[in-house]
Amino acid sequence: MSNEFTRFCKLAEVPPGGKKALRINDTWVLVCNTRERLLAVSGICSHQARPLFNGRVRNCKITCPVHGARFDLETGQALDLPATKPIPVYEVRVVDDWIEVCV
């Protein structure tokens, strides 16, 4: 993994309780603002490569809208079947009101 951060979006675009998915190079990244923290993970479910963007975020976990598998937004760990593999997590920071992600 590189140590280079990429601008993702303005901080105001991901308000508390919000989320936003964008492609950085060839990687779909999902940033969630939950529990007053920004967390960045893969925007794709590890089970069958379905988008996670429309999934429900609750208690620092996201639920795949297609299969119902849940993932921990802090660790990427798969918490429910049918997913058994974790999703990647990415370092995130805020610089000058911009969210930046290291993919």
C-alpha cells in the first residue's frame, strides 16, 4: 500500500450519518461518517463484488444491500454470512476541509 493520500471530496459532502462512494484510480472507495468519525473502506462487497453504497450503516458496521452480510467499518472484517472475506480498509484524514484517502 502506498503512503500517498488522494483528495476524495469536501468534508461537507459527507455529513454525520452520511456516506459517499468514489473511484480512486481503479478502486471503489466508500467513506462513511459514523459516530463522529470518518471511516474509509472498499465500496465493493467481498462476497460477490456488489456495491456497498446503498447499504445501511449502523454502529460502525455496513450491511450489504444485496446479500445482507455485514462488515466492520473499522477493521473490514466480515461479520455475517454469506461473506467470509474482509473488505479492505483505508486510512482517511481531513486537510483544509477536504477528505483524503490513502488507497
